Amino acid sequence: MNLSLGSSEYETFLRKFCKTLAVFKSLQMPNPAKILLQFHSWFFSKEIPNVLPAYETHAWMYLYFNILCEHVVHIMFLSGLRCVSVCPPLGMESHRIENDQLLTSSVYQHRYGSHRARLNIQASGDEDDMNGGAWCANPEEKINWIELDARTLTEFTGVITQGRDDPIDDYVSSYYVAFSNDSREWTVLHDGYAEWLFFGNSDKNTPVLSQFMEPVVARYIRILPQTWNGTMCMRMEVLGCPVPDHLSQYQSQNEVMHRDDLDYTHHNYLDMEKLMKSISDECPNISRFYSLGKSFKGLEIYAMEISDNPGMHETGEPEFRYTAGYHGNEALGRELLLMLMQYLCKEYKDGNPRVRHLVDETRIHLVPSVNPDGHMKAFEKGSELGSWTLGHWTEDGHDIFQNFPDLNNILWDAEDKGMVPKLISNHHVPIPEGVLSSNGSVAVETLALMSWMESHPFVLGANLQGGERLVTYPFDMRRLTKESEEEGYGEGEPEEEIRMIEDQSLFRWLAISYASTHHTMTQTHQGGCHTDDPTGGMGIVNRAKWKPIPGSMNDFSYLHTNCFELSIFLGCDKFPHQSELIREWEHNREALLTFMAQVHRGIKGVVRDKEGNPISNATVSVEGINHDIRTGESGDYWRLLNPGEYRVTARAEGYSPFTRLCVVGFDPGATYCSFDLNKSNWDRIKQIMALHGNRPIRLLSSGNRGSGHRYTYSRNQIPNSKFSNQFPNSNGGDMSKARLRQLRIMRIRRLRQQRLLARNTTTPPPTTTTTITTTVPPTTESTTPWYGSWPLGEIFEENTTSPEETELTDSLDYNYNYTTDDY
């Protein structure tokens, strides 16, 4: 074989290499050696079985050192041959290609129209809607095609095809490609000998790339399926680069374009680790690089803390978190957090006042890759050729985001029984025993997250996901209210009501704060990514009404910790092409910063005792909102609230509760609202009650212990007061006869009233430990004149009107159980 420059064998080799290189570059594989190794095995095993050793030193090494690792690859050889440009997707999956740019020869059903031909689009479960899993042609038609109008001259370089998202295995196995500039005259792509027949899919889920040998410049591209399995259905993406327009290029040169100096590339695990370490080294005074734990395969789950005092919690400073990469194939959130780290570091050093205030007043935690094992799988395939689910789960098959303990049903069952909040708390719901046992039901990544969440007093957080473009707020789990369950409404009936979160208005505001500042999240005129727009044009939706799931991180965070958590779905394309990252950063930068600032909304303060010592684990409740929070180790708390006036109560074991009015304004910053609590005798009371079996205790007069009689005091009578010297004691002395007669008549009348009430009462009411009355209380316990056993000198009355009385009585044995929350 002759591999000298200019020989026909060498040209064949170069063509094969360029085509293979273009394929691998479209996968965004960062290691050229891996590209060459795969090409080496493929080329020599199939094309040239007897290779001269001179090839290794002549052509191979020459090509190796001429690989350019940018989006567009141009390799020039001495033979004058050029490798094809590798262009990014035009935007079928990301919806940058609009529905009216697509046209088809025919449609099988309305739900399988041209708008459903987007790569990785997902079908709905409703067969009656317009949301099928692909474009499907009419089986009675003999000629089928789908056409895309790029709206400008474009250099087309390839096509990616995929089958139908449906239990049925429908896909296109071969097709032609044609081009046109006016949509009337078409030219089928030719390889020099015949029309080029491209081989398509062999299953319905795996995307298959067909790269053109040479780029084709045109405005329209048309796919003409030739053979298929089952029904003729397909999803697709088109690769192309718009041809530069000299007029638009001149205009763009005169525009002032803002561009942050960041690393706009995809990062594998080692690259991510290296980048995060470099950020920590560049800004050591405001950053801390640490790990939450390890994944199933032993990879570190890295996090970056950004604060003016990294590594420590400052009293009064709230803690915020962004997490991403729960599903390994959702790479956009991962890259956005890496760019956010770079941005905060650079802008803080440059003196940006907004960033400096945010970093100085907030302890920020960023976790870009919760599921590093899954991301490694998706990264190997690349941005366009990974399927919808590749890398979605952990290595041992868990969906981390919905792998948390189900606390919703525990709380809702208790609410239905009327046990909340007296017997069961409405916050910090405990995890049931056995849930976290080592039986494999909870992923190691989930356990690491839970430990991290419990060790930091987070106030607000958001998890970045993909596949849609909206913000969801909890509850994420769906369950009907008790009234709807009793009425027997079925799922989906209009009369049904689902259980809503207590802080719904606040969560809606938090969600809107992100969606409204995102550049495109509220632009839903073309619908959602896979179905009709579920947000009504607002960009936000309650997850339980949209796609309910059990055991989500958002619900767990709200019910088990103080942190309010939302989910942000960044876009239709889970793993966008590298060329899209700068655009996505511009779309999300302002929203990311605005949402972080919401952590300073509402009230904050410190709960202390009268000596100024902080009280940890105290409960702070807001009147009208049945969800409390707890103070941290330093006694500080943060309660997110919308503007308004609130009656806020602080409670702690061993202290008397205290309530105060706190006003939340519209200005930025939280309202300072602290509490100083007085110690109570509750600890001693609990000890006494425990000695009596936690039953009500008899309260007796010091001079009549154990008599069991009823004693009545006038609230206006105070022994040893200024009134006590007006009456003589029982040892002697004179009293006005008229005064004594008046007192005796009053007591006789009272006794008669008691007897009359006793006769008319068939069932005596149960007495309580302490009763406040304004009239003579009904009783059948005794009709003995109670005043007969008291010396006259021990009775004090200021006037002859019936005074307000406090009764101290023996109690019936009701076997009550008391808890601290009852008081």
C-alpha cells in the first residue's frame, strides 16, 4: 500500500480520517488521543488490513499534531484536502428552530405533526392531545419528506436522527438528503457516483449522526426517508453554520456586546476538579473547595463555598445553596454553576458592588455535580448523541432528586387526625426509623446530601435541572385534601383540591423572581418543550399540579429543615452544544444573582435569654402560617416572608413564649426581629407532673392540706394587703352589726342559688383544675356551707357585688398526657 503524499490510498485515508474526526468532534470528546485510537482500530480493521509501519511515523503523527480543538475544525494537509467543518445544531431540540420553519409531506395523525420532529422530544400519555413522540408520515403516501427552512444561507454539515418515543419500535433506517435555495428545485446529495443513501437508526432511542463529506450551502434542507421499521416516524436535529452576511457582520462590529471572561466549555470530571481548584487558588480569601462525600463509584461530590469568611458560619448571615447535576445528562446546570463560581471570584476582585455585597452578606454554597457517575456516561457520548435517559440515574440505579424519605404522608396523616401542631410538629418532621438503613433504598449520594443539609442552616436553595424551561415550587407530591377524599373525587376531576404548601404565596414569588429575570423563560408563545405550556405564560408551576413525584428533595427540605427549595428547569436541551453555553449564561446570569438575593427577604434575628445567651433549637412561628422554623446553634434564625405585618412568636423549652409584631417592607433586606425570653418553671412543673403520672395535680390551700374542699378567693382580696386591717381576726374585736348582717344575707342567697342549680342539673359537668367564672359555679359535690369552716377574720371582701372568682378544685382522673408544646 502506498501512503505517500498525493497517492490515491493516502487521499482515501485522509477522507476517512476527516469524516471520523468530524464525528468524534461533534461528540465533543476532549482527548484527541482517544479519537485517534478509535479511528485507528476502525480504519485498519475494516479498510486497510496490511498497513506499513511507515504510516505511524509519516501520516499519523502529522495529523495528530494538526488537530484543532475548537467548535469548527479545519485541518489543512499538504495534499490540499480539507476536513469538513463541524457545525453546532441549528436548534431543533432547543426550540430555537420554530414550528413554522418545519414542513412535511404528510401527517399520520394530528398529534404527530412536524412540530413533533424535534430530537429527544417526549410524548405525553394522553392519546387525545397534540403531543406525540415524533413526526409520523401518512402510511398511504409513497413519497415522504420533512423540510427545514433555515431562513438564511447556511452551511449544512450533518443530520442526527432518532426514532419515535413510544412503546412501539418505530424508526427510519435509511434516507436521502436534499437541498434547495427556493424550496422548489431540490438537489439530492451526491457522493460522485450516485445519490448518497444515509444509514439511520437501528432502534428508537439512540441518536445517530450522519456527517456530510463536504459542507453544503443552502437555505432549505429536506430529509427523504427510504426504509423504516414499523410506522414511518422520526425525530431529528440538523447541524449547520449560518453563512456570514457582510451587512449584519458590519452592524455587529459596531454593537457593544457584553461578554464575561469565563470558560465557556464543557468539563469532564477531572477538568471540573481542576477548574474549581484554580478558582479557590485565585480567590482564597472568599472561597473554600470541599466535598460532600463520595458517589457510588468513589468520585468526590465537590462543592464550593463563597463567602467573606469561608469555612465558618457567622451569626446573622444566611446560608444559600445552588445544586446541579442530580441527573448526569443534564449538563447545563453543571456548567452554569462553574461559570457562576468564576464570575463571583472575578467580579469580587474587580470591586463589583453588587457582587461584593452579596458575598459579604451571604454564605453561598455551589455544588455543580451531585451525580458525577452519571455525568461521566453522558459526557462520553457528547451533547447530541446521548439519549434522553443516558446518565440520568446513579450507577446503582437511583434518581437522586426523588430518592429522599417521604415525609409528606406523615404530616398529612397527622393533620387529618388533628394532631398538628400540638402533638406532632408542623416542621422538622423526623425521618421514620429504618428508612436510612443499609438496604440500598437510599443512594449514597442522597445520604451525603442529607447530612450536608442538616449540618448547615440553609435558608434558601434551588436545584438546576433540564428538559424543560420553567420553575417549579413545592409541594412536589400530590394528594387530595381530606374533604376531596371524603367526597370521592377521582384524579383529575375539576372539583378536586390537592394539598397546598403553607408558604405558597412566598414560593410563587421566589419562583417568579427567577423566571421573570430569565431572558426567555416567560416567552412561551410556542408552548412548552414537550407539551403545551403548563405555566400559563408565567414560567412557574406547582410541581404537584404538573408532574407530581414522591420523595423529592424540595419537599424533604421544607418539611425536615428550615430551607425553602425550588427546582429550576433551564431549557429543553439537557446537554446543549458547547457553542450554546455563552448564550445560556447570558440568559441565566441575572436570574441566578436575583434569586440569590431573595435569601435576604423577610425577617431575621436572634433568640436569647435575659442574660443574653443564645437559645438554640427555639421555635419561631408566624401567626396564620402553619409552618415554623428553628433557630441555629448561635440562636439566629431567618424566616422568609412577603411584605406585610406579622405576629411572630418565639418558644423554647424552659422559657415563656414571647410574641411581637414584625413588619416586612418592600425595601431590600430582611427586617431585624429578635426575642429575649424569660425562664419559666416548666421544668419543675414537668418533674412534679411526672411524679403524679402526668395527671392534673390537686392545688390545695396551705392551711387545709388534703381536705379536698373547694376554696373561693375574691380577686379583689389580697391577704396582708391594705385591706386586711379593716377586719378583726377570729380572736375577738367588734364589727358593725349591719355589715355582718349584710355579709350573712349575701352568703345565704349564694347558697340557695347553689341548691337550686343542683336540683335542676341532672348531669354534673366535669370540673377543671382552674376555672374563671363570674357567677356561682354549678356543682353537686357538696352543699355544706363552705364559709362555716373558716374564721370570719379570714374572709375579705371589698364590696357586696358578686366578685370574679378563681376556683381551685380537685380533679377527676382523665389520664391526660401532656407535652411541652401544649403550653
